[in-house]
Amino acid sequence: MIRELTKTSLWLVLLLALLLPVSALAMENEDCLGCHNDSDMVGEELFINAQVFDHTVHAEMGCASCHDNVTEEHPDDGLTPAKAGCLDCHENINEDYAGSVHANNASCGDCHNPHQVRGLTEVSGHDLNQQCAVCHESADMVQQHDEWLPQANLHIAKLPCISCHTESDDYEIVLYIIQKESDKVLGDFELSALDDLQKLGGEKGAQGVIDLNGDDFISLTELRTFHRNPANEDLRLQATLMPSDVSHKIEILEDRYDCSYCHAAGPEAVQTSYVALPTAGGGYQRIDVEKGAVLDALYGTPDFYMMGATRNASMNIIGLLIILGGLVMPIGHGTLRFFTRKNRKH
Ligand code: HEC
Ligand code: HEC
Ligand code: HEC
Ligand code: HEC
Ligand code: HEC
Ligand code: HEC
Ligand code: HEC
């Protein structure tokens, strides 16, 4: 018995001896964040938001994989922490990036914060445009695009820049829940925050607001219930068009002058759609929506393009009515079919 114990402790000592030098060198993410998630300690400049960082894929690799020379004595060791280059790990991006206008004008860090990276599906269209607005000031952009794009302000507000400036195999419609700002009577709408949705969703959390049965799928019925529920009076769905994948070429594409690229009706229109809900990490999570449900968010008719191009305010209102009409059709039709189902049996 005693022999057994000594044997075990011997092994333990050996094991510890093996591990110690390593653990003495490598601080864990939490150790680093003990200081760097506290702006009183390190100041705003060196602050890393732990909650946001922990939700990134970079967190899985750990701080040390990019700052590999940070020792136990840091920050008193007199060493300047190393910072890994993005292309060390992302060389596949370089082919597109190096050939783009941005290669000499915007670095990876200008568009991405390494401590807040997200995949395309986890970023809102609004956040995407914030990346671009750092250099391409929104008002300038509206002015430049207005030369050929009617209601450029609306397009720029509702579409991510990359929907027009990157090539993608597919595009999809993403719906965000927006809400009326409570202090405004007519109400400007803004993206609903997680807290607000959680309050409305109750036990089921934010997702419960729209995915009523919690099956990670939003059916036509659930969409209708969402719109009709008096508790959701201040909520709307806002549609935007997103590319399914991103290229770093960021270029001017001739086919984007073509309005029907987006304002298409019928089988030409984008078929796939999602509702994107905010997550605790500051990103978004997508839920599939039943096919056909939101095609009409971007529904247009040939008349509508003409109206857009003439830039006549009242005509645009008619255009809008046509769009709304487009929305009413499938919903109204479905409802009518539902109420007249008994008649059809005869
Ligand atoms: C005891 C608190 C503390 C801990 C723990 C800590 N840091 Fe720091 N870190 C600092 C302070 C303070 C500075 C600023 C030092 C200076 O300016 O001389 C700093 C500077 C840095 C910088 C340089 C920023 C720049 O460009 O000026 C990096 C990178 C960094 N830390 C990463 C890390 C990593 C990675 C870890 C964990 C392995 C870590 N730190 C752990 C307090 C800490
Ligand atoms: C994927 C690589 C990567 C990981 C993982 C990473 N960093 Fe960084 N970090 C960088 C790069 C690159 C910079 C330089 C950014 C710049 O100069 O714009 C940087 C900058 C910093 C800075 C300077 C302030 C700033 O925001 O520019 C601090 C402090 C820092 N990192 C701490 C950390 C800590 C703490 C962790 C882990 C919780 C961590 N880093 C994880 C790549 C990384
Ligand atoms: C040590 C390796 C390493 C370094 C250095 C690194 N990354 Fe990453 N990064 C990864 C891995 C691994 C992934 C996950 C797989 C993938 O998307 O390639 C990732 C994913 C990403 C993503 C997508 C996030 C997601 O959720 O899909 C972005 C954006 C990103 N990195 C940007 C950067 C930028 C910008 C830098 C430089 C500041 C950088 N990375 C440096 C390893 C690295
Ligand atoms: C002009 C802005 C811009 C620059 C510069 C830029 N990116 Fe991106 N990148 C984006 C956008 C927009 C996305 C899509 C949204 C997201 O994931 O953040 C993206 C996505 C990514 C992704 C995720 C890819 C995926 O398929 O989900 C990686 C990895 C990445 N970038 C790495 C880099 C690296 C490395 C560099 C520098 C060589 C770089 N980026 C430079 C704008 C930029
Ligand atoms: C760090 C600054 C910076 C950021 C961030 C940035 N750009 Fe640029 N971009 C430039 C500069 C500089 C040019 C070249 C001069 C010009 O056309 O304004 C340019 C050019 C362009 C062009 C013209 C390309 C061509 O082929 O002529 C497009 C389109 C563009 N950017 C889109 C974007 C989009 C979309 C984003 C966000 C994902 C973005 N940019 C983010 C600096 C930036
Ligand atoms: C509806 C599609 C569409 C959207 C949305 C869009 N662009 Fe463009 N953009 C274009 C087209 C097409 C051109 C070429 C314009 C021309 O020939 O004058 C262009 C031109 C540009 C240029 C070059 C301007 C010049 O004259 O050199 C920049 C920079 C640019 N866009 C950035 C952006 C940014 C940033 C956003 C988001 C805020 C954005 N674009 C949104 C379609 C779009
Ligand atoms: C990249 C996709 C895309 C392209 C290309 C595009 N649009 Fe749009 N358009 C949209 C989106 C998204 C909206 C906003 C829908 C909404 O109200 O939510 C919109 C809205 C409009 C509206 C306003 C309708 C209203 O609600 O008042 C008009 C008018 C319009 N577009 C005309 C055009 C014309 C004309 C062109 C071609 C010169 C064009 N669009 C090109 C996506 C696009």
C-alpha cells in the first residue's frame, strides 16, 4: 500500500516537473484578460473585451499563439510583445486581397480587429458597413452613388457595401428585427438589442420572439404570428441582401448597375432567407426561414424600376405601395385560402 503511494507520488512529482517550466511561461487567456479586460488597469488602448473575444475562433487558439513572447514577468520584462501577421495563417486571402485596390490602401487591421473577428454569417449588414465607413465616409458614398442609383441613401443604409462590391456564388436575404425607438413618436427604427428581445421572448430567450416552437426553423405561420402579435407592435423585420461568401477583391462589378440584379421577381429572385438574431458575444446567429416567405421583401415589377429611375417622390411612393402590395399578396392569399378551405371541399 505504502509502496503504491510512493510510486504514485513519484510519478506525480515527475509529471509536475515536466509541466512546470511550460506553465510558468504560458499564461492562459484568463490570466491575460485578468489585466487586459480591465481598462482601469491597462487603459482604453490596451483593453480587450473578454466577452466578445471568447466568442471568436481566435480565442480557441489562445492569446499566446499570436503574442508568443509574452512571459510571466510581462509587462515588467521590458519586452515588446510580438504580434503575429494575419497572413501567417490566412495566406489563402492574399490572392484576392493582393490584387485589389485595398492592397495598397487598407490593411487587414483596418477592417478587422483580431480580438473581435467573426464569420460573414455572424456580422450584421450594419456592422459590415461600419468597417467601410472608417475610410469611405457615408455622406460621400451616398453622393457618389446617387449619380446613377436612385435613393442611394436608402440603398446604402439597407445594403452591405459588399453585396455590390464582391462576387459571390449565391446571395441570400437576411432579416433583422428592428424596433421603434421608444422616445420618438413617429419612430426611427434601429436594430433590436439582445436584452430587449430576451425580455419579449421570456423563457425561450430572444429566439422565442419569432421561433415560437423553438425548432430552429421559422415557418410562414410563425412569421405571421410575429407580425400580428400585439406585443410586437414596435417590432418590424428589415430585409437586406447578403453575399453567401466573401472575396477580398472588393471591386466594381458591371452587373450591379442592373437593378434587376436585386429587384427581381419570380424564379429569378433570391430564394434563401434567414432571420438573424443578436447573440451574447455581440454577433448574430441565423435561423432558417421557410422558402417563399420573404421573397417579396425585395419584390419589384418592371414599372417599379422606371419609377425609381425617374426619381419622382410621389412615383416612389407608388413604387413602395407596389412593393407592399407584393408583400400583401402571398400573406393575404394564404389567409384567404385558409378561411375558404371549407368551400373548396365541395
Ligand atoms: C499584470 C497585468 C497584465 C497581464 C497578466 C498581461 N498584461 Fe499585457 N500588458 C499589460 C500592461 C500594463 C501593458 C502595457 C505595457 C507598456 O506599455 O509598457 C501590456 C502590454 C501588452 C501588449 C502590447 C500592447 C502594445 O502594442 O503596446 C500586448 C500585445 C499584451 N500586453 C499582451 C498580453 C498577453 C498575450 C498576455 C497574456 C499572455 C498579457 N498581455 C498579460 C498588463 C498585463
Ligand atoms: C489571431 C491573433 C491574435 C490573438 C489570438 C490575440 N491577439 Fe492581441 N493582437 C493581435 C494583433 C495582430 C495585434 C496588433 C493590432 C494592431 O496593431 O492593429 C494585437 C494587439 C494587441 C494588443 C494591443 C492593443 C490593441 O488592441 O491593438 C493587446 C493588449 C493584445 N493584442 C492583447 C491580446 C490578448 C490579451 C489576447 C488574448 C485574450 C490576444 N491579444 C489575442 C493578434 C492577436
Ligand atoms: C495563428 C494563426 C492565426 C493568425 C495569426 C490569425 N488568424 Fe484569423 N483565424 C485563424 C483560424 C484557425 C481561424 C478559423 C478558421 C478560418 O476561418 O480560417 C481564423 C478565422 C478568422 C476570421 C473569421 C472568423 C470566423 O468566425 O469565421 C477572420 C475575420 C480572421 N481570422 C481574421 C484575422 C486577422 C485580421 C488576423 C490578423 C490580425 C488574423 N486573423 C490572424 C488563425 C489565425
Ligand atoms: C476592405 C476591408 C477588408 C480588408 C482590408 C480585409 N478584410 Fe477580411 N473581410 C472583410 C469583410 C467585409 C469580411 C466578411 C465579414 C467578416 O467576416 O468580418 C471579411 C472576412 C474575412 C475572413 C473570414 C472569411 C470567411 O469566409 O468568412 C477572413 C479570414 C479575413 N477576412 C481575413 C482577412 C485578412 C487576413 C486580411 C488582410 C490580408 C483582410 N481580411 C483584409 C473585409 C476586409
Ligand atoms: C483603411 C481605409 C479603407 C477601408 C477601411 C476601406 N477602404 Fe475601400 N478604398 C480605400 C482607398 C484609399 C481606395 C482607393 C481610392 C478610392 O477609390 O477612394 C479604396 C477603393 C475602394 C473601391 C474602388 C475599387 C476600384 O476597383 O476602383 C471600392 C469599391 C471600395 N474601396 C469598397 C470598400 C468596401 C466595400 C469597404 C468595406 C468592406 C472598404 N472599401 C473599406 C480605403 C479603404
Ligand atoms: C447597389 C449597389 C452598390 C452598393 C450598395 C454600393 N456600391 Fe459602391 N459602387 C457601385 C457601382 C456600380 C460603382 C461604380 C460607379 C461608377 O461607375 O461611377 C460603385 C463605385 C464605388 C466606389 C468608387 C467610386 C469612384 O468613383 O471611384 C467606391 C469607393 C464605392 N463604390 C464604395 C462603396 C461603399 C463603401 C459602399 C457601402 C457604403 C458601396 N459602395 C455601396 C455599386 C454599389
Ligand atoms: C444589390 C441589390 C440592389 C440593387 C443592385 C438595386 N437595389 Fe434598389 N433596393 C435594394 C434594397 C435592399 C432596397 C430596400 C428595400 C427596403 O425598403 O427594405 C432597395 C430599395 C429601392 C427603392 C426604394 C423603394 C422604397 O422602399 O421606397 C427604389 C426606388 C429602388 N431600390 C430602385 C433601384 C434601382 C432603380 C436600381 C438600379 C439602378 C436599384 N434599386 C438597384 C436592393 C438593390
